[in-house]
Amino acid sequence: MHVSMSWILSATVPTPTMTVDPESVTPGFAGFVAIAILALAVVALVLDMLRRVRRAKYRSMINEELDAELAEQQGSSATGTATGESPAKE
């Protein structure tokens, strides 16, 4: 076994050689344009998402205020009838 190991270890290891010119495999201008368009699309989508989230938040706040006002009006009309007073007609 020792002999076979020495034979494997003594084998020459090939050195890797460059087969392609590193300058010719870059993405170039087309790659730059593609990434730039992708980045602009992502920024546009993020801004649109923020706008929609903000709009939804404001709508929910307004709905909560309207619900509170409606509950207050219904509560005051309910207490008015409970005390014997007639509710005000509008």
C-alpha cells in the first residue's frame, strides 16, 4: 500500500492554464444597460409600494375616525332615548 501511495503522490499535477481572455468575457455595455434597467425597475416598484402602503394607512385611519364618530353618535342617541328624551331629528 505504501508503494501505491508514493506512486500517486509522485504523479505530476498539471497547472491550470487560462483558456479564455479575462477581458473578453465581461458583460460589457449590454450587461451594464440590463442591470441599470433592472435597478430602475426595482426603485420604481419600491416607490409605488410605499405610496400604496401610505395610502392604505391613511384610509384605515380615516375609517377608524369615522367609525368612532358613528359610534359616538349612536351612543348619544341611545342614551338620549334611555333617559326619556326624544332623539333629535335632523
